[in-house]
Amino acid sequence: MAAMSQTSPRKAVDTADAPATDRLDPAVWKIAGVALFGALLAQLDATIVNVSLSNLAVKLNSSLSTIQWVTSGYLLALTLVLPLNGWLVDRIGAKALYLWCFSAFALCSALCGVAWSAPSLIGFRVLQGVSGGLLAPMTQMMIARAAGKHMARVAGYMALPVLLAPVLGPIIAGAILQYASWRWLFLVNLPVGGIALLLVLLFLPNDQSETTRRTLDWSGLALLSPGLAMFLYGSGRLDHTAGRVILAIGIAMMAAFLHAARRKGDAALIDLRLFEGHVFSTAAITQFLSNGGMFAGQMLIPAFLIQACGRAPGEMGWMLAPLGIGMMLTNPFMGALTDRFGIRRVSAAGALLTLVATLPMLYLAAHGLNLLVLVPALFLRGLGMSGVGLPSLSAAYASVRREQLPMATTSLNIVQRLGGPTMTTLCATFLAWKLRSAVNGHAVSSAYAWAFLVLCGIHAFAFIAAVQLPRRLDDVSIRD
């Protein structure tokens, strides 16, 4: 392939071959709605299972440490298959892959529903993770293909049902556990999956003509997939020597992949030349930092409320509600805000608002819990966090050609997936170091204050990255 060079600016709509108009074709909403089923089904399933682990342990006569692998095994399998997304879309097409994902997910849900023991359930969940790992990136890619320059608008509305999944999940799980067999925690996916399969067949366009017979980079897959899984596994177990060793091996394997992929070019599992583009690399860095700050905050804030403020887990749940409300209120307006103010202003404003809304946590750590400070701070933090991701994601997709979208989606999802555990591990390690010398309640609060300061630093770097984004989508150049 010829060396990449920057061409004259072209509108992002060229990337998706959409008509040059601000009015969205109804077909876009049909495709986006069908694609949404993937992310919604995976998110709802994960939430339902996560809140039911203690009940599953009792029903299957297992310990909680064993049954948690129902979730951990699923997530690790999901991570293992993620690097294959771009190659599979190129090889068999998005529609065929989506049909396979839904079919396999529904079949594995049925197998989970008939599991006879904890080990069998864990095994079926691992198989389910193989198909579930492709649903979210496929959703993102198909919305990018269909919406073009309107991605922020479409994705903003499409994100609402996914944000509702953590709210609906516990309600559905509670009703099932109270009135039906635990097996319906998994069998409930069958009717949803059946409807999704029908909608895929009816509304998703056939893209067989866009497939290419690209050879699979087996050595890259052998390095990157287990490397990612070991990184995620080890980063959550730094308190054990084995966890730290596994983390180090995972980092080494990913470094080896990067070294090899640079030489292979477009023959690599992930074409690293995408990151040579200023817009794509800046958007990826913004995604990495903002996603990392979001997950690190989800770890720090609940831990602070329980350990430093002495609140019960039940109280902590409703205290965090303003965070989700803020995110849900902002998402539908992302398209209109991006159209009016541009990518850079919206994304940078979101990152800055997130930083400003995190600063009150320092005050709470120093002066004690005050709901009049916590509630508005979390609400504003939710508003800010939802404002960073979609504009920067739109810029990343606008900077690549249509045929590069599967590879771009895979790359961005890996970056996003790495951001969470990386920044969470950074904050958790720093907090643990500070807590070692804590001898009283004031020292514990002081340790959290230092950890929140690190979190503020992450959001500050996300703001610096966001201000490097292009002013508007029309300013984005597509690299050849």
C-alpha cells in the first residue's frame, strides 16, 4: 500500500457515502436501531448476571469466589475475541457477522439456562463471551457507517437504552429471582435475540460486495488477544504476586505485538498506520483518558463513600444516581451541540466540566460528606463525561476511509478497553500506597484526597487531548 499522505479536506459524510444534507435518511435510524440491539443485549445481560452472582452461588452450591468467574470468564473471553473484529468484518461482512453473533449469543444463553453446575455455567458463559465480545464494536461500526457526519446525533440517542440497562437490569433480575427460576436470568435473552435476528435480516443492508480475502495475522493474534486478557486480569489482582506477574507478561506480549505490527503494515491484525493520522491518534488518546477517568472514578467514589464516609452499600447506590442521570440527559443533545459548537469545543468543554466536577471530591475528602456538594458534583460529572466521548469518536471515524472502518472500530475499542483498567489500576495502586500509612479516619480521608487528585490529573490530560481535536467535522481530512 502506498505511504499515507494527507489529502485535501473532505466532509465526513464522504466516509459513509451519505447524502450531503442535514436531514437523516430514515434508513439510518433503522440500521442504528437494529445495531443498538447488540449493545443493549450485551449490557443488559451483563448487568442482570452481575447483580445475581450471590444468588447463583446459593442455587448452584458454589462459593462466591468460584461463581464470580461467571462474570470474569465472560469478560476475558470477550477481550480475547475483540482483536478479530476488523478481520472478520473484512472477511465475511458486517451483516453476516452480526447474524452469527446474535445466533451464537442466543444459543449460549440457552446453554447457560440449562447448566447443571457452577463449572458448566462458567464454561457456557465463556462461550457466550466469544460472541458477546463483538456485539458492542459491531454496533459502533454500523452506526458510523450509516450515520456518517451525523454519528454524534444518532449515537447520542442510541446510547440512552444502553445507559438504561444498568437501571433495568437489577429490576429484571430481582423479579426473576423472586418469581421464577434462576435459569430465566439467561433464557430471557432468547426472545430478545429472536427479535434482533429478524430485524437484522429485514433491515441491515447486504455488504458482501465490500468483503476482502485478507489473511489472518496468526502471530499477531497469538500475541495481542492473550496479552489483552492477561493485562485486564492482572490489573485487577495487583495485591497478589501472581497478578503482578500476569500483568507484566500481558504488557510484554502487547509490546511485542506493537513491534511486529509496525513492520507488517496492513497485513497486521491491527494496522497501526491508522494512528499516524493526527485526528485519529488524538481522538484515540482522548478516548483512552476519558474512558480511564470514568472507570477510575467509578472505583474511587463508591469506595470513598463506604470506607471513608461510613455509608452502607445501599445508601451508596442512590447517592450515585445523579451521575447516571447527568449522562442520560446529555446524550440526546450531543448531535445538536456538536453541529452548533463543533467537535473541539464540545469535547473539550465536557472534559473540563468533568475535571471541575471532580474537584469537589477533594473538598469532601478534607471536610467530610456533604450531600449538597456531592449530588450536584456527580450530576455535573455525568454531564461532562457524556460530552467527551461521542464528538471525539465522530472525529476518529471521519478521518478514515469507509473500508477502514472495521479496523478503526477494533483499534478504538481496544484503546477504550485498555483505558479503564490502566487508569483504575493507577488510582487503586496510589490509594493503596497511601492507605498503608493510614492509622485513623482522618488519614483514610487524606489518602482518598490524594487519589482524587490523581483522578483530576487524568481528567486534566483528557482536556489537553480534547483541545487538539479538529474544530469541526468539515475540517477533518481523510488519509489515503
